[in-house]
Amino acid sequence: MQLKPLNQQVVAVVGASSGIGRVTALKFAEKGAKVVVSARSQPGLDSLVEEIRRSGGEATAIAADVANFEQVEAIANHTIEQYGRLDTWVHNAAIELYASFADTTPEEFQRIIDVNLMGQVHGAKAALPHLKREGRGALVHITSVEARRSLPLQTAYAASKHAVSGFLESLRVELMHEGANISVTEVMPAAINTPLFNKARSKLGVKPMGTPPIYEPEIVADTILHVAEHPTRDAVVGDAGKAVVLAQKLSPELVDQYMVNNGFESQKTDQPKSADDPDNLYGAIPGFDTVRGDFTPQAQAVSYTNWLETHPAVKWGALAGLALGVGAIALLSVPLLSDKELF
């Protein structure tokens, strides 16, 4: 399967007003793609489009709540009206609730499912007819490492991410069976320094945080741009995220015990936050339309495994060099045979 170069693509980025979505839209525009951005925050979208155009890029915006299918369908239709086609759909919109299951109401749980799961379903449903008509394209769905390993205090969020992973697995095979030339990628970030933690509803008594180590959002954006051009099944972002996924495969029980010992306090800051403080569970809140959150001093700007994955020439060159080195050492370790030993 071959996807278009980024500078020839029309890309819709959903959940673009802040964090991963915002920096992803900026990077697509820098590469020459035409970008349609969407989120609930109209001020965030307006400032993003202005920033893209100021840098010479091409972008347009449409506000939408992904829990509403008609609004998501309007994103796809707006893309076609503006640019005539759709090549890549990046679905990043998500909300978060930090609370024990006992403290989570059924309504809150349902809202997380409506946005984080059904929003992704709505996105694929709206985008696929246009991708199929174009004859090729990419669905890029952002979930979380929690699609593979859940954390405590996030039952609704973890459930939604696991569900998206199952949905994409089934959808991918259906498209393969149809012979559709459409790449379906699940991108699973580890803890990322975005405003999500400022906007999340918290019943912990304090502002939440991602379990360290925390990574900068550009690492995720670089991975998204890579898979939009190079068909990829799954992409875990963050060296620590890859370690967690591997540990979960090897010994879920061991990871359970690690979470018991470390998974609760590691998600808490010392900054007070009440469950009554403003959050974005049911609507956008102002003041957080930025790429980064509050954890820049401790956030890592590089994930070495992801850097190698997005620079395949370096990766394969290094592996080839290693293979040659091992081969040379093996040859040098073989004792030389004399003429008598040869005959």
C-alpha cells in the first residue's frame, strides 16, 4: 500500500485545539499538507488556523463535538467542500476523568465512552466513504498505552481506549478483506505533556498528572506524520510505553503488583483541585488552547525507539552495521587452518 507524500495530502485533524492534535496540525501544515482542524473550542481553532496561515500554511476550521455523529460528518463534508478530497483522518479527541470506580457516576462513565469510543467510531464512519472514493488513504486513531495496560483511577478512560483498539482491529481486517487501499493505524502514547491534565475532571482532591516519565507532544506528532505517509498497524509512543506493553505481555500479574505499589500516588500532583472546578467533560473550557501542559521541566523531548522508527534509513543502517560487525568478529574468532589441515 502506498500513501501520498505529505505535501500532496488533505488532512483532517480532530481534537486539534490543544496538545497532540494542535502540534500535529502545525506539523502537517509545515510539510505542505492542506489541513482541516476541529475541536469544541472555537477560540482554540481560530488561533490555530491563524498560526498556520501566518507561517504560510493552508488551513480551515470547523467546531464539533465528536459525541454527535452529525457534527463529525460535517467535518468530513467541510473538508470535501474546501479541498475536494480527504487523504488522512487523524482522530485525537478525548476527555479524561480521574476517580476511583466507586466515585465514578454512570453518567460520567457514559460520557467518556460517548466521546472517547463513539467519537472514534463516528470519525471512521464519516471519513471512510471519502477515503474509499479517493482510492487510498489513512485512518490514524490516537488511543493510549492504556489500550494495552490500564491504570487505576481511570476505569472509564481505560475502558474506552481498550474498546477503540478492539474496534480498529476488526475494522482493519474488514477493509483488508474488501481490498480497500486504506491504512488503519492505532497510535498509543505514553504520558504526554499536554493540557489534558488541566482540563480533566478530578475526584482525587488534587490535579492529576501522567505517570512518569512524561514525554513532549512533538514525539507523538512526528509518529502521526510518519504513519500518515508509511502504512503502519500499531505505534506505541515513548520508550517507557513500549516497556509497559512488553511487561504486560510477559507478566500481567507482575504489572498488577507494580500498579498497586506505584500506580496511585504517581498520578497525583500536590496542586489542589476540586471535583467542582471547571473541566471539559461536557464542554470546552477556556485558557488551555496550547500545545504543552504544566510538566515541561520534567518532560523528555526524545524517545529513542520512536526516533529510530521514524528514521528507518538510520535504523536499518545501524542494524546492518551491527550485523557486519558481528560477522567480522565471528570470522576473526575462527582459527586459521594450515595447509596440512586443509588436505
